[in-house]
Amino acid sequence: MPERPRDTHALDAFMKGFSATGGGSAEARVLVHQGFSVHNLRLRGQDHAQAFARCGLPAPPANNEWAGDDETLYWLGPDEWLLVCPEGMATPDFIASGAPPEPMTVNDLTGGWVMLTLSGPGARPLLERGCTIDLNPAVMGEGHCAQTLLAKSPVLLATHADPERVTLLVRRSFAEYVALWLAHTGEPCHIAFAFQARHAAGS
Amino acid sequence: MSQAFRLPVGGRIRRDEPLEFTFNGRTLSGFAGDTLASALLANGCRVVGRSFKYHRPRGIMAAGAEEPNAIVQVGRGQHAEPNLKATQVELQAGLEARSVRGWPSVNFDLGRINDRLGGVLAAGFYYKTFMSSAGSWHRSERFIRRAAGLGWAPTGSDPDRYESRNAHCDVLVVGAGPAGLSAARSAALAGARVLLVDDQPELGGALLACRDTIDRMPAKDWLAAQAAFLEAQPRVRVLRRCTAFGYHDHNFLSLVQHDLTDHAVVQRLWRVRAKQVVLAQGAFERSLVFPNNDLPGVMLASAVSTYIRRYAVRPGCQLVVFTNNDSGYQAAIDWLEAGGQVEAIVDCRDDVRGDLPRTAQSMGARILTGTVVAGARGRSGLRSVEVAPAAGSGVARQKLQCDVLAMSGGWNPAVHLHSQSGGRNQWQPEPACFTPGNPVQAAVSAGACNGVFGLRECLAQGHQAGQEAARRWGFEPAFDEASEAPAMQSGALMPLWRVPEMRGRLAASKQFIDYQNDTTLSDLRLALREGFEHIEHIKRYTALGFGTDQGKMGNINGMALVAEGLGKTIPEVGTTTFRPPFTPVRFGACAGGDVGDLYEPVRKTPLHEWQVENGAPFEVVGQWLRAHYYPHEGEDLETAVCRECLATRASVGIMDASTLGKIDVSGPDAETFLERLYTHDIARMSVGRCAYGVMLGEDGMVMDDGVMARLGPERFYVTTTTGGAANVLSWMELWLQTEWPDLQVRLTSLTETWSTIALAGPNSRQVLRAMGCDVDLEPEAFPFMTTRTARLENEPVRLFRISFSGELAYEINVRSDRADFMWRRAMAAGAAFGITPYGTETMHVLRAEKGFIIVGQDTDGSVTPVDLGMNWMMSKSKDYIGRRSLARPDCVRPGRKQWVGFRSLDDRTVVREGSQLVQGDTLEPPVPLLGHVSSSYFSACLGYPIALGLLNDGKRRHGEELLAVDAGGGRTRVRVVAPVFYDPEGERQHA
């Protein structure tokens, strides 16, 4: 029996069963990322910008915004951030050492999240069908993020300078539902799915 | 096929696109741009349906959403759609339509007999006939439904595809008539993001049938210029064939759009969040109330104009106009221009001096002032009308031959959306109509729906409304001028709610108010005589304003006549409540794409694939799919579960427990916080210890349970039930954020991050060893109810030595993306011990043998921990949520239901869950119910069935015999026992 990989992806079964249509001409493409780590950071009552700077992290300027390239920090709530980095890359020291600067609380959520990047002219119109927040690029523009619902699944949605690109972070057990929703809902406009072997930021 | 009533020129139909369609089996033709109604009129179909109660022949009366009569079934098979208004069905090639009533046919309907039985079938017929004798409705229902019902719905699932969209805009403009177009334009020029919606296939509203000039050009050219301008704006989105049907709180509106271009999707539901709303839906013309006012050929005056000008159909030869205002004259003008003959214009006013009457007169129309139509005559269609003085003696003056009567009783502004938004309406005596009062949301009404009926005024008001809406949202209006139409003089309307009572045959003829429900003037009078006074009661008694048209045409007439009967004013009587939807909306559109596989998220654990490979049937728990059991070849549930139970107790079993909620509770005040939420002493837990915890609601009732572990001085790992995970996290956040913001605690859900593999059974330790566990697993080093970080198969994991089976057991928490790997390794390592995967059913049996509860199965929100015998885990030294409630008199009263076990006396029968417990053998009512069985299984390792449940004063009843009676009447004699059946000393789990 061939050795199975240690890591399995929540969308393995879905990707096996999904016959991609459209391909290069697809109006919306979905890239399924692999190989990234996720950490939840909590910090209250501190100058967080300074605290993050000390850790060498890019601090998003405001709530519901994100910053960074390889390491991405999403500001989720008054005292809550999500750090996404390529797995294996030198994570901030405090994560590697397990000793965050006081009084930061860190939880490793790697393996619990699925990251998808939608791109193409059909990406935002597709999301518009299941997401109630205003996805107009003038409102959700570069560096914005929001915790919201896509159809019936909670998601973290982040927008980029390129208005045709949107990143979705989905809790693992909801990933198949979200993928199925994207596939079904995107059907008329041809949607393509692909795994991205290793997580590369900015893609 | 000839279209005898089609005019040779004119209209907005596309004559180069002829279309064939069928109506009641007859093949007919029309043109692209027709509605089904206009095509039927072009083909001379006068009778298009039969009325609801009296089966009177009915024809098309209106040209829009207010049409009460022309109700049709469109399409066939699963695609059939019942109860559409022919006036709203866009004609398409191959369209199949049928009348929804009329047997054997619409032209000859045996149900017409009801017309003679009018006295029996008057208002309240159903109440009077069927409330008195319960059985009569059941006997008659089938017949009545066929006779009175509307269309028929397909029985299979809907094959059509629907979708929903969310949209946001600065200014939503509802209606693209002159006011709406002006509003959209001025808001767009100010820079606002505009969404313009209109229910027609093309923009224009009333302008589509308008012969006036705007900005010194023909209205149709102005319209084309506006449409082109709006289409070219990047910040303007135009939705055609789209009806705003609901105006909800926070300027949230729902729209339904018919899609004829995208064949994949038939209807689209738009959920719009608008910063500002401009309501410009226009107005509905009122019918007039006179004897036989429902004969085919009696139409709204505006509809006559629309059919002539927009669809190039003149629906007859000889016209009589009956009006109480100037706008009715337009029909006569259009009729004359279309080559028809106008017998007379019957105007109830004495003084007629507006521009329109002057034009009509100059074209040769005869005007009878101070006159009313006293009644209409004809059998299956209008043949003549009788006219009489308005201030009448009840004697008809003369008879006028005609095949079409155009009536205009004034206009009702479409205040529906304004009313739905929470706004009130105010009665305007001058045009005699309700207009929108002050808006209560960020909305403004403009044009005819605001009680402004002149084209010039509509254009100005729309322009201003668009600017105002944009300004309110922070845009600086551009310096553009409102478009202009020539000023028009028009005379005042004279309210006319009914015509004077006539003598003779006409006196006995029905005068319809609500055509769709066959509600007549005499029905209203009967309701008043029987004591109904409130308009909402009268509506329900007479059916006034029900139906697919919701009384858009006749409602105000009804209210005015009720006011007359009660001696009140119209505003005193008021309107009934306007509720969504404005026009009918398919359920399919509401469901959108959330059907089939997407009906609800199906959450799968990382071990799902292995479970599928190994043939496990799944059980739905919350949104999760959990492996129910793992049948071998030829096994059913029962045998598989027996095997799984025995194997686990004898050697080792393995289960996927990943769905349990897992919450990291961290921070300097984590201990204090948990002390307040859980009943046991948290402070006593040293680092590395686990404890079973129960959480109570403020009422003292068990809310959730789970094992928590102390990972550090300021860090806990709390588990919840599968179904309670989200609620418990919200509950915790609620207390932290609203009551105890001073506590420094952070909550992080780890449910998705960690998967849980439970190993249970005497050989579970051996399996861990075989997996290369790097921590000392000896009982002294790693005792029961403790946790350790470890490496298994060289992967970091967290091990919990906890047990939900009463066996020596461990739970492996592993990163979710490595769970599949870890599980397969555990299966390999356990092979030597015959490791047996087990599902939720076996888990239930194993825990029941130990008397462990399942929150939500054994508890129901009325059970305290004391009832469950959990006093041992309720701290006396601290306070916690729900503690106070446990001292309430009802919680301490003797005789409360308590947690007990049951054994069937025959040691064979598995009592059905839900069985009620009673005393004695005779079930002579009243039978006191003493409690119920909440869990019941066959225990393979004990060799007999066991059951658990709640019983009045149960702790003191051990040993008693009772009768368990299930819902099917099955009876089992049971003995009350202690709720622990297996290893009551707990030696095995400590092994």
C-alpha cells in the first residue's frame, strides 16, 4: 500500500469528484491553498501596533482590515487577530518559542481552516449571491476583511487591490459545503477549482 | 390566425416577431412585446375566466398587477405555474395558458347556477355552513375546492432553477415611470450608486402608453433618451421585470425578478440594502360600483388606453366611458384616434371643464354630465349600459349600445411599500385617496404613488426626490433641471362610491367590489347588518381584499362603502394592513439556491472519508454527519452494535469524537470565569487535571456538559456537547461582553483545529504504546482524569485520560489535517488487539450502561443537576449561574422527577424511548403519568435490556414495578433500579 500523506485536506474528496469546467476561460477560478499555518492572537489594553511591530508583524491599520504579504494579519475584533503564514516559514519567534509577549494569548489553529482564493471577473458577482455585505470595491477594497456568512457558512472574507480577487477563510468542516456552494452557484458562469501545492502569499 | 382587434399601426409591440401560443387549447397568435392579456384581447377573447363563487363569465379588466379576473395557469407538467395574471405574463412563443376555472369550459360553465343561489352563498357562507357541523366541511371540501379553487400546483419537486442576489445602493428607485426615471437620473447625476427597478420588460411605466411631450419631444423619445443615459452610467444598475414586493426594517427590500433571457434561472430574488429609497410605483385606477359591473367588456379606462397605445389593441368597437374625473376622457380620446366609435362619456359631475374633456369634445365625443351608468346588460359580455341622473330618482334615462365600458373611479396611489415600511397613510379628500404620510424609514414617495397625477408634476417631484435622496446620503446634487411637460388643466374629481339605487331588474343585479372574491355591495351590507364594524373583520368575513390581487382595484371602494354604511368617514374606517408580498412570489424564489445538497451545510469530520470507505451509515447530529455504526457483511444495526460494545469492553474500540465542541479559555481570570459558569470547584483543579463539568441556565436547569482540562494556571481546555458547541461559546461571550467585561478572559474555538479519536477498552493503553507514545502511560504516572501532551507516531498530540464508556480510555487530540493519518495508524497499531471502530450508537449504549446522561436526550431544559443525582459535583463554596434558582420552591419540592434506571421484567423487551411510566395495569383515564423513558438499549455485555429515564420521586422508588407504555400502545413491565448498570464502583476506568 503506498504511503499516504500525513496531511489530508478537507477538500480532498470534493476535488476528486469535481470535474473542472471552463479551465483557463473560467469567469471565476478558485485556488485551494495548502501548507499554511493559522494562529489566533489576542491582545487587549495594549498598543497593539507597537506590540506587533516588536514581534516583527505587519499591523493592519484598522479593525476589519488586513496587512502583510507572506505573513498576513487579519484584524477580526477589538482584541482579536488572525495570523496566516506559509507553513514552515520562520514564524514570529514568539510562536516558535510558545512564549508570546505578555499579555498576548496565542492559539494555533493550523489545520482548522481552509483558505480559498477566488479570482476572475465572476468572483465578486458570485459571492454577491450568498454574502449580504457590500462587496463593491469602493466599500470592500484593498486590505479589507470581514467575518460574515457566505450562504449558510461563516467565513472570513478578505479583499485585495485587484478587485477581481477575494480570499476566503473557511472553517474546515464547512469547507465542502462552501466549495459545493461555489461550484453550484457558479455553474452558469463556469467556475474552475485547483489546488495550490504550497501556500504562496500574494496569490 | 387573425388578430381582429389589432390596430394596423402603432403600439410598442414588435410586429416582425409574431408568436404562437395556446389558450384553453386554441392556438392563437400575438407579437413579441404583448402580454398574454393584450394578445387575448387582440384575438377577441372576451371571456377569459369564471368568477370564484358565482362562476360568472369574466374578462380582462386591467393591464397590470391589479387585474382581478384574468387568472391563468401557464405551462404544463412540473413547469406549470398556477394563478398568474394574464396582464403580467409576457407573451412567448409556445406559451400554453389555461383559465383556472370553468367546467366544462369557460364559455359554458355549469357552476353558473351559483349565480342564482346568490342569497345562499353570500358573505359568511363558509362560516355559517361549516362551523356548525364539523363533518360537513370534510364531506364537501373536495367539491368546493374544485369548484371555487384557483389553479392547480404541480405535485413533483420544482424543476426550475432560482437564485438570490444581495445588492447595496445609495438610492433605490422603485418604479421607472416619469417620476422614477427623473429620480434615478437626478440621483445618478449627483453621484449616488443607484438601483432602478421596474416590473415591466421595458422602462417607462405610464409613459409606455403616453401621447404627451416631455422637453418638447414625444414622450417615447424622451423615454429612450433617459433609458440610454441610465444604462450608460457605471454607478446605475437597472433591473427590469423586477418587482419590489417587500419593504422591511432598516431599508431592506426584497425584489423578485423574472428572467426570460437566462434560461438557467427563471426567477431571481434580490435582497437590497438601500441607504435611501425613492418610491415611485405609480397608482392604480379604481373601478366603479354599479349593477353587473363585472360583465366582460367592462374595463378600467387606463387599461383601455394602455391596450390601444402600448399594445395596439382596441378591444371593441363601441365605447362608453363612465368616469368621475378627467382622466377617464383619455380612453375616449385614444379610442377615437384608434378609429373606434364612442357612444358617450358618462360623467357623474355636472361641471366638466378640464383640458382632456375639451379635447374629447372637440373630437366629437358626446358628454353626458351629471349622469351615471345605472347598470350594465349582456349575457356573456357587455351589450349595453343604462344611464341615469347622478342625483337619481332611480329611473334609467336611456340605454346605450356598447361592447366596452371604460370606467374610471379615480386613482389609488400604490402606498403598499410605504405602508410595509411602517408609514401611515393619510386621506386626501381632494383627489379622494390615501397618500403616504411621513416616511418612517429613509424613503421618499414621488409621483402618482404620492398622490400627484399630472405628468408635469410627476417629473418635477421625481427629480426633486432623487436629488433629495442623494443629498441625504451626502451627495451634492448636480445643477440639472427637471424635465418638463406642458401644463394641463384638469377639473376636480367627484367621489362616487356607488350609483343611486335603481328600481327594476337592475336592483337585483350584483354590484361587484372585489371581483376576484366575488364580494358584492350586498355582501358588505350584510356584514354590517350582522354586526361587523372593524374593516379587518369585514375583510375576513367577506373576503374583501384577499386573493392574488389583494384588492388593488376595489379595496378603497369597499372601505368607502363600509364608511357609508357605518356613518363614518373613510379615514375613520381606514385601510386593512398592507403586507408583503406586493404581488405573489414563488416559494422557489424565496428558497433560491438553498435546495438539495445546499439546503443546509453538512459538516464532515476529518475522519469522514475513512468512515465512508468502511461502510458506516451516518447519523445527522446538528449539522454534523457522524458515523452511526460500522456494519460487517450481513449485519444490521442491532448486531453490529452488540459486536462493537462487546469488543470495546473486552479489548479496545475506537471512535471519532471530533464533533465535540472545544473551547480554549485563557487569561488571568479564566479560573474565576469558569467558576461562575460551571457547578464544580475549578480552583481545586491543578494543572494537568480534567474534570467533568455541568453548566446551568439562569433557571438552574442543565444546559450543557463536558470535560474540561486545566492546561496551565490561566488556561483551560473546555469541551461541550456536539450540538451545544456554538451556543456555549455564544453564552460565554455574552457573559464576558455584557456582564463581566472586567474579567480578562479570551475564548477561542478549537473545534475545527483539533480532531478527537477516542480509544476505549482495557487494551487502549497497549494501542497507545504500539503507536510509539512518548509519555509514561502507567496508571500512577498518567492517572484517570488527567491530560498530557505527547507524541504519537512522531506527531504532537494531546492525550486525555477520560472515559465516556466506563472503560480504561484515552482521547487523542490531533491536528485536524493529521487526524486521518493518526486514525489509520491507530487502526494498524490496534490490529493485534482486534481494535473495533464504533459509532454513535455503541457510544450511547456504553454510556447508558454507566448511567451517563446525554444532554438534550435525557434532559429537556427542566432538569436540575440535583434531579440527576449530581449533587457531588455542585460546589457549596462558590456561586455559579443557576445556583440561586436551585433553591426555588419548585426545585426543592419533594416528588420531582429524578434520574433512574429501568429493567424489563421479562429481561427481553427493549422499552421504546419516550414511553410513559404509569402505575397499575388498568389504563382507566385519568392515568397519572409518573415519568418517561429517555434512553433504552439492549446491553450486549450485560445480556439484558437497560433503560434510563426520569421518574417522579425516582430515587425512593428503586425496586418498584411500573408499566411503560409507548406511543404505539405497547406495554412493558419494568422495575425501577439505580441508574448505573455496569461497574458501579468505576474500577475499570481507573485501571
